[in-house]
Amino acid sequence: MSDGFLMEVCVDCVESAINAERGGAGRIELCSSLLEGGITPSVGLLQVVKQYVRIPVYAMIRPRGGDFLYSDREVEVMRKDIEMMKNHGADGLVLGALTEDGRVDAELCMELLAASRPLPATFHRAFDMVHDPVVALETLISLGFERVLTSGLDSSVLEGLPLIKRLVEQAKGRIVIMPGGGITERNLQRILEGSGAQEFHSSARSGKESAMKFRNSSVNMGAALSVPEYSIKVADVTKVRTLNAIAKNTL
């Protein structure tokens, strides 16, 4: 981390975590399945990542992809996952829940935050699905979230920039507003200058070809919209370094 800013990199494998730290990231958001926007990582993934990196690792608590309206049984899973992540070295947690009418589920979040203590918590991009972001932000502040990750309720941070700027002004330092969603080397300077944010969130990934020589192109392990079998995306050290340099020069 450099003075005045912090870059968080979201990762879903050990290689990405190592590359994020090597590139100068100040924190890792650890997930599985970034294709779905990130769900809870396995305990094994958390343990191995913690062996290889020294920067803080915040674990995602999200039992499935899709919306953020959870059943009682899904809440049970979230409680158990919080317990497991705490017991196996997570430095913080990333969580969130909404009501059916698009408000922050304050009652459930209060319960999950109580279970998370003493670890700090980030409210994830469930925030981008709320009906009224001004009201939602005050709710998160009153609940005691450390930060909120948001694209400004739009398809990417660049489109949501005007709202992010207003949220930073509304927060007045009471909660960290962390832009995330579509941040690249091409737009980071504009985002930081236009928002006033001090932290930002990116996957900073590049494609990596599989080492498999024998390939069966007739079989796909996932659904029709799944990722290619013989190519993965991992955090790119050079991209992380470039984003850090841009932020350092901007802030």
C-alpha cells in the first residue's frame, strides 16, 4: 500500500493472490467463481492463500450467485461460513443481504456482523441492487460496516461515477466508498479524480492458456455460458503494478 490509496484485488485462486501481492495490492478479496461475481471460497483455498501472502485477505460470504435475498437455510450456511473463515485466518469478511423491496436487510446484516466480530466487514455489490442508495448508505454506516464496494448502481464504475462521487461526499469519512467494477489502466485516473475515493477494487486479470496437450473439444464442464475449459484468467502482476502506479501519481 502506498500513502493515500489502497488497491484491493479480487481473486479466486492462489496464483492470483500471489500475483496481486507481488504487484503491490494492499488487500485481497478472496472468492470462488468470479464468473458469478464471487461466492464463498473453500477453507482450503483460504488456508493456502494465507500461507503464501502477507497482505490482508478478506473472504467473501455469499452462498450462491444470483440475487441477495436469502432463505433461512442459506442464512445458516452464511453463519457457518463466517465461523469457518474466522477460524482459518481470514482478516476480514465481505458480505451483504437485501430485502425483497431492495433495501439493506438491516436485521440480517446486524446478525451476520455480530457473528463476524472482531473482524471488519465490507458490504459487497449487493449495494448496486438497492432501491435508494442514499438511504442504504446511512443504514450501512449505522450497522458498522467498514466499507462498501460499488459501481455506482451502474454497469461499471465509469458509468456510475457521478453517484460514487455523491456517495463519497455523503459518507464524510464515516465509511469507505470503494469503487469496483470495470476498472482498468485506461480509466483508473479518471475514476479516482472524479470520485474522490481513496480505495479501489479490480481483478486486474489476463488470460492464461491451459498446459493441457490432449483436449476434448466436445465436452464442456459447465452450462452453456461457462468459461472455456482450456483458458483461465488470473491476476496479472504487470496490470496490478500499472494500476498502483496510476493511483500513486493521481493521489
